[in-house]
Amino acid sequence: MLIISITSLFLSAVSVASAYVEEHDGMYEVYYDDGEPEAYVWWTWYGQKNMGFAVRFTPPFSPCYVVAAYFCIEGVYEFTLAVYDDAHKEIYRQEVKPAEDGWVYVTFSEPVWVHGDFYIAMLLKTPAHPGLWVDETPPYHHRSYWISDEGWKAHDEVCDEEGWDYGDFCITAFIEPADTDEDGLYDHEELERGTNMINPDSDGDELLDGEEVKQFNTDPLNPDSDGDGVKDGDEVKLLLDPLDPDVDDDGLMDGHELQKGTNPWKADSDGDGWSDPSDPAPTNALIPNGIAIGGVAAVAAAALTFFIRKRKPTPPTLPPTAPKILKCPRCGAEVPPDAEYCPECGEKLK
């Protein structure tokens, strides 16, 4: 699984969405008070099943995990910590037994995933105890609420009814970026990019979304970023470049070369001096050379035939044949070729 560290997104105590945010080793503290409260409030309405105080938080990034909270309380009494979504629906509850009053830090037993605004509340288990301190120094952020059986009421409204100064409840949230699918991209980054925050490989190319964005610079929503016919994940496995469709610059797409059996890393796959696109048999070094040799031989044979036809020698003249000598069949004397009778014995010859 790819693990990618996050750098500080905010400077210390920077106002973000009317909140103050401080980064602590990857965890972000979000608060609306100045840390120096001047007064505290408490519930004295006996018979109520739900009594408490809440603060609405707008996180600097969302979705996120809520992992801890700070409460500045008056009195050492047990209370219930609760987290609500933006519609006041409870999504988490934890019992708290503080050892002392003042600032009480509570680590959640499990991270709470939230999307958008959320509330952290302190619900009383004992009437009037503990009290919650309030920062009455301007500027006011108007995010504090009272909780009762009758519902939620803004602290500003209570102040108007009671004639009190406005203020902000001293409740602080601690959040962390969420990576639900553990792909190396935080949920809020996935929402910005349009990837699926519950699917680690949104485009199905066998690369995690975080790897594509932060390591290979490929498109996590396109399985073939360079359009060469090979999925990004396969290109990484084969040591090809998922952003270069023709690694060996031979004019053939890497996917085409893999399909045809040629070498996508080598412009002349068979090393015969012919580049793959012009080679009739790019995976056989003998065929192009054989064609060349055969061609040369054919040209030489044609030239030789032409030479023979053009320079054919005249046959030699045979010597004259000696005249044939005739003899008489009776006496054996030589007789002239045109004689009818033998001059010696008178034998008729013809």
C-alpha cells in the first residue's frame, strides 16, 4: 500500500472559515475562542433529560476524521461528549471522567468520519455541573449553542434574552485528513479530482489513485493516460512510460508493438538494420537480409544473361573434307568417282 506523507496545509493560528487552525504533526486543531475565557455558563433547569452546550465547526478540508476535543470546564464532574452532523443528528458518543477542571483533553475511542460542518457537544449528566467557560472577547464567531429537551438554541439568542455579553464556548476540535480507501489520496482530494474515495483504483488500471497523482503524474480517471493501448499499470510493470505512447520513437504505438510481438523499447526489434515499421518481418533478422541478397543475385543473373546474349561468339569453321576414294569391288583397283566401269577389269560399277 502506498503511503504518502502530508505537508503542513496551514500556518499556525491562521483564520480559516472564521476558525483558527493549528497543525500538530498531521493533526489539525480547530477552535473559535482565544484560549483565555472570562466567564462560564451552566444549566440549572432540573428535570431536563438533555442539557448541554455545543459548538459548530467548519473544517478547513472535508471529509475528515474528528479524533479528539478540548473542553474548558468549571468543576470536576462526569459528562458525555457527543458529535453531531450538520443536521443535529448524533453520530458519536463517549463518556468522560475528568481528573480536574480547566482544559480537559479527550481522545476519541475511534475516529469519527464527517463530511461538511459538524458539532462537538458537552452533555451534562449532573444538573448545573460542570460549567463551560466562554470567551467573551471579540470577534464573536456565533457558533455556540445550548441543547435542551426543547431543541437547540443559539448562545446569541440566550444572551439577548438574559442581557449577557456575546461569546464563544471553549470547545476545540482536533481533526485529521481521511483516506477511506487507503489509496494515498485524502478524501477531500478525491472529491476535488472526481475520483472515488471508497475505491482505491478509480479507473481500474491497477495503479492506486495516489500513485497516479503523486508518483506517476498519470490520470486516475483514465486507465490509459497516453492512449497507446496499454493500461498505465501494465506500462509501469513493463518499465514503459505511461505518459509516452511510443517509447522507442519508431512510429509504432507501444500497444501495437506488444500485440505484434515487436520490442517497444527498440526501434529495430530484430537488429537487422531495418526499423520495425519498414521491416516486412520485424521479428526475424534473416528475412529482410535474405530478400536483399536474393535481389542482388537476381540482378547479377540478369546482367550475366544480357552479357551472354550480347557477346555470343561465332562457331569455328571446319576444315574441308577430303574426297572419298572408290575401289572396284571385283579387282580392288582404284577407280575415278564418276567411272561406270573399272579401267582394270572392265567390271560395271554403276
